[in-house]
Amino acid sequence: MTIAIIALMLLAYFLIATEHLTHINKATTAMFAGVVGWILYIIYVGNDKAVIADSVFPQHSAYFCSVVLYLLSTMAIVEVLSNNGCFDFIQNFLRTRSMRRFLWGMVFITFILSANFDNLTTVVLMLIIMRRLLTNRRQRLYVGSAIVLAACCGGCFTVIGDVTTLMIWTRGAVTPTAFAYAMLPAALVGMLMPTLLISFELPETLDLNRPHIVYRGDDSSMPLWQRMVMLILGIGGLWFVPTFHRLTMLPPFLGSLCVLGVIWVLNEVFNRSSLRTEQPTLLPGSDRRLQYEVLQVIMFFIGVALSVSALVEIGAMQSVGRWLDHYVHDIYVISIFLGALSAVLDNVCLVLSAVSIYDVLPDAQATTSYQQFFIQNGQYWHLVILSAGIGGCLLPIGSTAGYALMKSEDSSMWWYFRHISGKVLLGWIAALITYFAVDYFLR
């Protein structure tokens, strides 16, 4: 039965990696493999079914359900802010024909937003804004690639910026402040170098749509100060989530739900006149892809989490860890291999698998220099996130953000490989050098 479960998971990983060829939704594959894996495991344990159902499975489900609730709450926060025009200033600021201002403005705004919201939500939002402004498809492909890279780099330097960082934080592998200090310089370098190279491929002036007036259903719109209040509270509230967790010891999703509650109350107060007159508060033409894409990511994450937890219970992940300790015994080789593999296999799969191979060691148990890599805030956790985040951008199929770009612009993987992959590789190498340099001087 163990061999059957492992074979099932390997087949699922293969189908996930080849989604662009098979056109089988990876969320469907992951969910099917995860559910069937647990069914086979229950059959395998026989008389211990009650223990598994009442004790073991709830422990695993509580872990990844807390991540799902966090993603749902942040998606709802972005949706409320977007419907109230809180991101309109981005579109107004970027309405320029100057390539430098447009590209670098897009990149830095994406980097900042992705540090607060999950990568996919940020990418879909920024791609929508880009399509409203840019008319030239070739220019959109280059700018969209820079947006994807900026979102992945921005998401990997805060514990709330990506599913992968949220996982290692809730697992106790890192602390928010130490993680941000260690990752920010490398994430910035990993974004800046490829973006600079991409800028050389673009003309000095871009092809923009003509300015137009945003219509909101009537002749009035929410005042700027109200939109700014909602935006600041939304972003600032999410920055407070790690502090909320440290002070209360409650799961992070409760903090994000609290922020959502505040934003929703403000939405009701600021839009009370529209609500009384039954005018629609939803912006005409709002793009529902924001919800659709994120919900697919959530279902995919649940499936992968179920699959990996089943592998943990049958001892497969622990066996992989022992094999790596014996035959590789080098976290740098492991992290580089994971980064390269994440180019073809979704980085969420890679990180969730990588963090399940090893336990977070207490400082007292880390008696050797190698074991020091696996303590809280150890290098292993940092390198896995950095390599999977940037390495996942080597090909567009390596991350959900890359898939969003392919769907949005109907781009091919071959175009991305020829024009973007080499630039990302240089950025990844520069990011790793930066990380080691910063780590050396800080230690």
C-alpha cells in the first residue's frame, strides 16, 4: 500500500508539472491525489482507523485550513479595496509613455503589494491595470514578466507575502522580523537585475490607451481621503498580523479576519448613501478573475497539503530526509536543486514537500554545524523560499503567477524561455550571492 501511495503522488506531481501539455487542471489533480492518498492510508492502517480519523488527520487539516482561511480573508480585503477604487491611484500614476517610469513603477508597486497580499492576487490585479494601459502586446509580455518576478520576489521576504512563507511561519520555522531582515536584500537584488535587463528590450516610449474617465454607476465617487483610509488600514492591518499572532498566540487568519471586519465596516459606512438608494457599489467591468484564480490556488494548495501529509504519515518524507542527509548532506545543493525543479513543478508543491522533509530543531538539539541549518531562522528555510520563489520564475509554469500571465496574454512557454529565463537565472544567482554576503556579515 505504501508503494501504491507513493506511485500515486509521483503521478500527480508529474501531471501537475505537465499541466500546460495535458490541459488537466492541476488543482483537480492535486485534490484527487490528496483525497485518494488518505483513503488508501486509512485502508492500510486497518484497526487504527479511529485514531487516524479522530487525532492524526485533524492535526494536519488544522494546519493547512488556517492557511486557507488566511488566503480567503486577504482575497476578500483586496476585493473590497478594488471595488471602492482604492487602487485607482496606481493606474493614474502609471499613465505615462515613459518606459522607465511605467516599468519601474509597476515593478516597485507590485513588490510592495505582494509583500502584503498573496502573489497571485497581486499579479492578477497588476495585470488588469497593465492591460487597461498598454496596447502593444509585445510590451505587455515584457512588462507582465517583470510583474510576475516582482510579485514572487516581494512575496518571499515577508511571512504574509506568499503561501510558502506563510507555511513556514505557521510551522515555527522562522520569525517575521528575522526573516524579513535576512530575505529583503536578496529579494530586491533578485528583482532589480532581471528588470534592468528587461528594460533594455523595451522602447523609450510605450503605446498607451487614451485617458478615460472611470465610471462608477453614477456621477459621484468615493472621496480620495476615504479610499486612502481604507487602503492604509488594509495594508497596515496586514502588517500588524505577525504582531497580533505574537501577542495573542492565536492563528494569523484571525488577525486577517479582524482586518477584513474593519475594512468591511468602513465600506458600509462610506457607501451608506449608495446602499440606501440601492445603487450598485461594485465597479462596472470588475474582473472576476481575481476571485476565480485565487480560489483555484486555494483548492490546489489543499490538494497538495493533503498529498504531502499522507506521505508524511507513511514515512516517505522522513526517508527522503535521511537519504539527503546521508548522500548529499549539503543544504546549498538541495536548495539549488529545488529551485531548478520549481521551474517545472509548482513552487508551492516544492516548498511544502521541502519543509515536510525536516523538522524544526530546538537550539539545544542542534549540536553540529549542519544541524544549525534547521533551527528556527536557519539557512535551510531561507534558501528553500528564495530558491523556490525566484527559481519558480525560470519558466512561467513554475508558479501560479506565471500561469496567470500565460492566460492573460496567451503567451507561450517558448517565448518566455527565449526572452526571460536567462534574465531570471542571472537574478537568482545574484540573489543567492547577496543572501550569503548579508548572512556572513550579520553573523
